[in-house]
Amino acid sequence: MNIEKLIPGSTFPTIQVQDTKGKTVPLVAANATDHWTMVVVYRGQHCPVCSKYLTALQEMRTQFEDINIDIVAVSADSVDQLNKKLDDVSVAFPVYAGLSMEHMKQLGLYVSEPTSDAETDHAFPEPGLFVINSDNKLQVLEIANSPFVRPDLKMLVSGLGYTRKNDYPIRGTKSI
């Protein structure tokens, strides 16, 4: 499988996913001009490391809100699997289901097959994090191939706060 590479500064793709009721919604909704969106891709219901990361995001949610960054999370799970995850993880930000293989390809995510039926019943994305600015441009991204490789949230909120306050430019815009 070839991995497509998103370039920082490029327009974030339009992706439709499902909410907890199965309604189709945009992954990134239009924002007020001063708000950005942080999309956190998690592996799915089966992943305990993802549960810890989503909980840590919830604990820091107000710090992200203070710098006008909205959080959304998404996986390739079904709506039923999403709702089971939310029975175990309580968050106050939107969490979506239905990330398709095409979406995963568009985002340049690494994809894994389940190691057993006990894990899950479908291929799933490894973690990814995308910060989309108010111009719908990709400001920051992190893509991992393993559940334990994720951005440190304290460093991330600090860096994003600095970026917002100082109009720090989008970095890494050259692809080789």
C-alpha cells in the first residue's frame, strides 16, 4: 500500500462520518474565524491506549478551548462500536465513527488488520492528529504506526498556544 502524504498548509479534505446516532456529519465543521479544529484519529473500541488518550484529551479540553481549538475524535468503528467505547470513556467533545479506507488513504494514515476476532472485525487506522486552522488549512499533523506513539498533550497545547498568539507560520510545507 502506498501512503499518500498530506502537506502542511494544504486544504484539509472534506470527510463525512457518523455521529453516535448514525447521522452523517462533516468531520470538520465550518468554524468561526477565530477557531481551529483538532482531529484525533484513534484506533477504535478495542484499544485501551486510545481510551487513555481520549480521557487525557478530555482532562485538557478546557486548555484547548482557552486557545480556541475545538476537539473531535474519529475511528473506523461502526456506530455500535463507537457507542460501546463511549460507555467506557466519557468525553465532552464529539466522537465519530465510520472513517473509511478511502478517508484513511486521504489522510495518509497507517492501517492495521486485527490480530484476532477479539480485537475487532475490520481494518483500522493507527493514530493520527490533525490541527486545521480557520482557513481549513492543515496547520499541524502527526501520523503514527503504533498505538503508543502520540503527541504529548501538554507540549501540544503549549505549542499551539504559542502558534496562535504569535501567528507562527505553518512548518514543513516542502515535500521531497
